[in-house]
Amino acid sequence: VMQNLGVAMVGGHGKRRKDDFYPTPPEATRALLPLIAHWPLHVWEPCCGDGAISRVLEREGNFTVHSTDLVDRGYGTGGHDFFKAEASIAETIVTNPPFKPAAEFILHAADLGIVRMALLLKMTFWNAATRIKIWNWWQPTAIHPLTWRLDFDGRGAPTMDCMWCLWEPGAKD
């Protein structure tokens, strides 16, 4: 009963979508564009899904985006597991990683030598004690909370408070 109450309180239905596929609303990426306008124009979107972030970066930010995803959703290159990548496609990543492996995503990006990264994360992401080691080792150089909630499921009842976390050169020892 408590679990159902918690799900109801956040407006959810209890079932997560397959592969955690929740396309990023375009206004979230538009909010990021002024923050990364000085970044190199070649970026990697390793969780591209249906191209929601990539399309905005290309059309409105003039970025060249190499889009990959674990699942082929008709955009970019499907069948590409970020966690199995042994080399980086670009020095810069912009993405909305699946929530559960987001911490591991940050660690793997560092292992790949990523220089710049913008991740869309839940506002409470850094509130977990299990992530304090990552925070102390490679914390973002900037955190930009969105001032509205994102509607990831298109039901008109947004419940998710999100932020862009940015890593830039000089943040990692």
C-alpha cells in the first residue's frame, strides 16, 4: 500500500517504460544551449533514443552530433552500448542518461577521457550517500536547475524536477 501511495503522490503509474525510454522535452535542451554555446561543435549523444536532444542540438545549436543508443529507435546508430565503449567518439557528451546507471555513466565517461559533459539529471541526484565518492572525485563545474518540471510522459502532469550538470576542463584532477 505504501509503495502505491508513493507512486500516486508523484503522479506515476508504477511501471517504468522498457529500457527507461523517456524522451527529453525540447525545452530542456533549449535551456542548455546558451550554457554550452562556447563548447566545441562536435558532440556525442550516447543515449539518443528517438533523437530528442540531438535534433535540438543540431537545428538550434548548430552542433554536429554523433548519436548512438543501446536500442535502435530509428535515430542515430542503435545497438551501441555506452558501457562497452572502449574509446570516446567525441571529447564532449550531451545526454539524458537512464536514471539507475547514471552514476556509472559518469565514471565510464571519465574512463573514456571525456573532457566536457552535460547530463540531465533529477534534482535529487547528488543527495544519495552512494554518490558522494563521485561528487568528491569529479564534481560538476556547474549545476543549472530547470525552473519548471519536465513532462517526460506527455500526460500533462509533470512531476520531475531536473537540472543540467556540466563538467568542463579543469574540474577533474
